[in-house]
Amino acid sequence: MTTMNISSAISDFKWVLRVLKSSQSKEHLNATMKCFNLWESKHVNDNLSDSDKEVIKYLRYEFWSLFRNKNSRYDLYNVEKLFC
């Protein structure tokens, strides 16, 4: 087991969330996904301690929850544009 610098992971994650929250289109969401993937590649590996794994699990859940919510808004917006 290795330990990571959890404050660095959280700080980087907050940046990813700022990018996600500021997204205004599907293209922005695609860029956000790339940012999230970079965050994962930097901070996630198989040798993390159990406590670090729990933190990463929570942060991933938070990202996907916000991402799906934001993505569904754009899907709904696009459907409404078709029928108006």
C-alpha cells in the first residue's frame, strides 16, 4: 500500500468540478471528461491505502452525480429545441 497526497488530489478535484460546473454545452462536458480522466490517471492506482480508496470513491461518485445531472439538462434542452 502507498499513500497519496490526499490534499493534492482534493485540490485537483476541486479544479475539475469548477470546469464541470462552468460547462455550457456538450462539447464542454467532453472537455470536462478529459480533465476527469487526467485526474484519475494522476491520483488513482491499485496500491492506495484503504482510506485513500474511500476518498477517491467518494470523489468519483460526486463527479459522476454532477456530470449526469448536467448532461441530462443538455439532453432535455436539445429535445425541447426539436419540438419548439
